[in-house]
Amino acid sequence: MAPNLRTGEPILPAPTKQPVRRPTLVRKRDDTDSGIDRARTPSSPSKRLKVSFDNEVQVKVMDDWEKAPALIREEVRRALERHAQGDDSAYDRVKEIYTTKPTAEDAPSTTTLRSYTAALLSSVSGLNRSCSGLVHAVLLSVWIVRDEDYVALFLRLLGNLVSAQGVYLGDVLRMLVGYLVNSESVIKLPSWQGTYSVVATGRENLTLGESPVPRSQIQKRAHAALRYLLRLVPSASGVLSSILTSLFPHSSDSKRAHVAYVQNLLKVIEYAPELQADALSLITERLVKIDVQVQVDLEDLADDVGDGVVQDIPNLKSELSQDLDEEDESEDDTESSDEEIDPDAQRAKDITTNVEKLDCVLDILFTYYEPQFSGTSVRARDTALDILFSQFTTIILPTYRSRHTQFLLFHFAQTSPALVDNFVGACVHFAFDKGRPAIMRQSAAAYLASFVARGIHVPSQIVRDVFDYIGGQLTIYRAEYEPKCRGPDLRRYSNYYSLLQALLYIFCFRWRDLEAGPEEQADDEDIPLSDDFTHVWIPGIKETLAQNIFSKLNPLKVCSPAIVNEFAKIANHLGIIYVFHLLETNKRLRLSQFSGSNGRDLTFGIPERETALSGRKDESYQQLDEYFPFDPYHLPRSRRWVEGDYREWKGIQGLHEDRDASGSEDEDEEDSDAEERTGTDDESSD
């Protein structure tokens, strides 16, 4: 409003309004509160105050381990949300909690890890494929050696993770199986982390403090986790089977690694019986590879080094479990040696190492199968027998030069007469089945002959039956092959020769079971009465031998010379058949003239390809090997399982003993005498 100019009153300024002071809880501090002496305060306002700190005060930095669980839960939730939107800053900080090495000074404590693990458990639905980096960091963290509460919490996280996010099932199972692999390297961690030990990613030993958790406890927790997950997700057994296969130790790994892994595989079978067949087949398959490698290395090694390398293996410790719990420092010392070793000596040492692996694992398998065959459960025995037969058919039989693994069947097939008959029947079926490859039929014939010859619990009746079966099959082959036969030819008539060699091998070991007993002699009028110097044989034995040995197929030229020579001496000594004159004739016979026509393959009429074997001057490549799979068993630790089942070679009195005593024989004199005794046999065979 405009001022009133007519009154002449002076114009006064408007009164100012005082500011209102807001209430506060801070009390007014006096000089004593400030800790500053007023008298010592400089009067000039331009000078800065000098502040001093008390050295007795402890300065403490607030770290993540002091965060409340609720705050950490919110932090993890927001980190996952921002990660989904492309912001990884908080996500990386959470991941760093699990990726920090336990040896680092700023490594998180178990309390911190527990809070973050609980937070992840509540947000497991957000751990999709895009969060694989965080999930893998969690899986590779050091969890298995911490306190029981943390281990239980971690297992809950694993269970919820594989249930909600099946894509991580393989990663979780692989991490757990990694703890079942034996490790050797050791890393010491600060004692403030706790008193535990860990196998990080299955390859490192980490010791936290002075009282480490033993390896057995670590593996026990891993088995508990696997058992829990298999019960929670039954379909996980298929994934676990492939992982167990992929993580099986390499053949070059140590004996300790092989033994530990095999023992853990057998523990897995206890709570996952559906994996029994696969796990046992895996062990057998890897064992056969080591077995064959040993035989190949022995053959390649110089004779003066290779001979007796198996027999010279030192006896292994009787308590294998104690050996595994101790650090095998001897291996490390040997590997770190800088001394020059002769190449042949080094190869012999490698062979010895592989034989020790073979011996230990076989002993474990013998121990595993024994209760199933000796127990009262028929179902358990049948299951174990089916597994062994399956392994024999798919792994052992097709593998050439396996030397020791097959003795699992050799031993357990002799635990009862019914099992003996079953195994012999299986071998007969494989050897006579024309639908199978020729190499498998030849291998089956070798297994049949070796089992019947070496098995001490194989009764005489089965020996006679097998001899009769083989003789009948040879008759069928002769009727098929002889009309077009020009002479001995392994390539065309391999099935015939493999069966004939099996027959000779059985005769050398079990000829006593082919003799006619007193009752059989009395019942058969065609068998002449015997005297002190004449052996009487059951009907068909002499005829079977003569008809095949003197046939156009000439098997004595193709069969292994070692077996042929031994058979010739035994047959001549027993007076059943004389073949030395045929052996002399065969010495002037060349197999190459029957294996082809003008350098052409008789089977297809095409030029025969020259190989390293065919270029050799000798004829060994055109003859059968003297491979019989149940030859003497020399592994020192596991041989105890077969000692009561194995028939050692016994010489014939008057033949082998005289030869050993004199060192040589007058073969010409013996041959002439034998020819007079068996001349009628030769005439009847023509």
C-alpha cells in the first residue's frame, strides 16, 4: 500500500524476523569436551589447529566379514539382478569371495563364506546359465575341509542347484569325483584359516593349520555328497558313469593313483548299484590295457633285461591301506634323480611299475568278487558271474595278448562244477560259432584249451567231452576244406588249425584223463587188455589224432613248433601215435608255396600285398602263435588267489626226467624204436 504523504509521518524500516533454531540432540560442548586447551589455542584465527592422535587407540577397518547376513543376502540378490542387466561390478565382487586363494592374506573366513553361501542358497533360482562363472567359482572353492556346519550348508546348495538348474549337474558331479582322485602335492595355508586339509580340484593337497583332515575323511565327505545327489536326482547316475570313465587315471599315472581310484569306484557301487556293471567293466578295460602293454614291452626289451623282470618284483606291503595313507616319497625321490640310467634298465623299471599296478588292482578285484561267489546269495553270485562273462566277451576275449586279467574268470569259474561247465560251454560256443569273426573264434579256442588244460578243478569227464567236441568240429572242417586243399595254409584254414592246436595242448596236459580206466576196458571188448608197458585209450582218441595229423591240411606244419614238438615227444613216449617222420618231411616244405598262386591271393585272386611279415625269410608269420591265456601266473601279491586252482606242468617219468638228467637224447635211436612200436598206427591212419 502506498505511504500516506499528507500526514507527513516518517517512513520507518520494516522489522526483521529472527530465524527459528531447530531442535537438536547434540548438546552444547564446552572447552573440556573438545580436548583442546583454551589457553594454548592461538589467538589468531588464521592459524590452523594442530591435532594429535593417541597411539593407544586401535584402528580397525570394517570388512565384509562383519556384514550382517541380511545385508549379504541383499547384496547377492542385487548383484544377480544387475548382472542380468549387464552391470557386473557387484557380481564380480561376489565371485571374488570364492576365487580368492585360501593362501592370500585377505582370504575370506569360513563365517564370511557361510553367509554368502546361504545368500546364494536363497537365490538359487537366479543362478541360470548366464551365472556360470559364479557357479564354477563356488564349485572350485575350498569347502570340503571346513567345519561340519559349512559342509552341510554347501551340500544343500549343491542339491538345490542341480534340482533347479540341471545344466550344472555335470559340473557338480565332476567336482565331487575330482576329490576321489589321489593327489600328492602339498600346500601349507595360514593357521588362522582353521585346522583342515583339502584336495583342491582333485589335484592339490591343502593343509590348513596343524591338524589336517585325513584324506580318507575328505573322500568320505565326497562320497556322502554323491550319495545325496544320486538320491535327490536318480537320473544323475548316467552322467556320473561317463564322468567316472573320463577321470580314470592314465596308464602312466602312479600305482597309488590307480589303487585309490579303483577303491573309490567300488565304494560308489555300494550306494549306486545301478553303476556296478559299468564301473567294473571300466576297471577291467583299463586293466587289460596295462596288461597288454606289459607284454608288449617285455617282448621288445632285450632278453637279458626282460627275463625274470616279473619274478624280481619285490613283495608289496601286506597292508595296502596303510601304504596309501602315507606319503610315497620314494617315488618322488626316484623321479627327481639326475643320475643317468641305461635305456634298457629304465624300460625294465617302467615295466616293473606297471606290473605293480596290475598286481595291486587285480588283488582288489579278487577281494571284491570273493564274497559274492562264496556267500549264500544265489542272486549275488549270478549277478557277479554275468558281469564277468560280459567282460570276458566284450573286453578280454577280443584283446590279443592279455596275460593276467583273465585269471579272474579262471579262479571264479572253478568255484563250483556248474560254473566250470558254464565257462567251458561259453568257450565252445564262441569257438564254433561261424557268425563270429575268425580272430575271436581262434581266441576262444585258445581260452578253451588253456582252461581245460590248466584248471585243476576241471573234471575228467569235461576233458573228454571237450576233446570229443573239438574232434567232431574238426571232422566237419576237414569235410569242407580237404576237397579244395592244396596244402597247409593258415590264412584260409585258420579256424581248423586253431582247434587242432587246442587239441594238442589239451592232450599234453590231460592225457591221463583220456586213458581208459579198468571199468571202461572191461565194458569195451574192442580195447585190448593192457600190460605194464601199454596205454589204453578211450574210444576215438587215437582215430581223431591220426585222421587230422595226417590229413591234406597238414596241421603240424602250421601249428606252433613248440607245441608240436612237445606233443610229438609225449605221443611217441606213450605209444599213441608217431609223427617224427612227418616233422622231418615238413622241414623240406615251404608254406609260401601254398599261401598264394603266382603271388596272388587264393581267396580273391588279386595280387598279394607284401608286408614286413611276408618279407621275412622264416615262416613264423605263417604259423600259429603259442598263445594260451592261462599260462603260469607270476604276480607276487595276487597269485595267492589262483594257487589252489592252477595245474602246473608235470613231466612224464622216463621222458622229461631222463632228458633233464642227461641234457640230451639220442633222437635217432629213440625214433627208430618208436617207429617199430607205432608202425601199425601209421599204417592204419593212411
